Amino acid sequence: MSTAASRLTAKDLEFLRRPLHGFLSVAGGTQPPQPRPVWFEATAEGTIQLFTEPDSLKVRRLRRDPRASIVVAAPVGERERWVSVAGHATVEADGAHDLCSRLAARYWDLDDQTRADDLATMLAGDLIRIVIRPETVHRYPN
């Protein structure tokens, strides 16, 4: 059984600061949600942020309807645990490149030249930040 709240707890933040993939869903009008795996960061303020290209489908959809959710689950082999956050998302012009750098260091070994080159390519492009402000948080276990 999951519980619902409107903010992330200290235990949620500890879990969400691990290098886990989140599955982001945005409102798609008449289409069902199409979750996509994403890198993300849980902030000290209790928001979830990620970066993407400004012309991505998720950004176009968020500009029409700002509802979004992200689900993060523990990997296979660990005891079942997940956190689901739903709320309104904003598209922010600042901070995306710094976020990209932080997350790349969290998810990749940047001593690997291929990964370092991948990061350089990402940083050379236009990026924006998506910030989800939780309105509903479900979790398991409680």
C-alpha cells in the first residue's frame, strides 16, 4: 500500500539522490502518457528537476499542459521501493547546463573519454530545465 502526501520526506530525498533512472510522463491530451527514462535531481527545496532540449516533445507538451509525473524505483535485487511525484512543471531557461554537468558526473564515469566527449557534446547544445513542483507524492513502503 502506498501513502500520499504533497511533499517529499527526508527518506524520499535520500532515495532520490541515488543514481537511479526516473520515468517521466507528461500530459499528452488525447494520447495516453508515454513515460520516458530520464536523469533527474531532487533538490533541497523538494522539487524534481531535469534537463532536455528546448524543442523536445516533452517541452512542447508541457507548454500546452504543465502536468507531469515521475516514478523512481529501486533496482532489481533490492527490496521493493518506489517514489512517485506528480505536479505542475515549469520550463526554466537557466541552470540546465550546470544540472547536466552534475547529473553526468552522478550517472557516468567521466574519466571514460567516450563519456566525457558525450558530455561535451551535450553541453555544446541548447538545454532547458524542467522543474516539477510536487502536488502529490506516493511512496512504497510508507
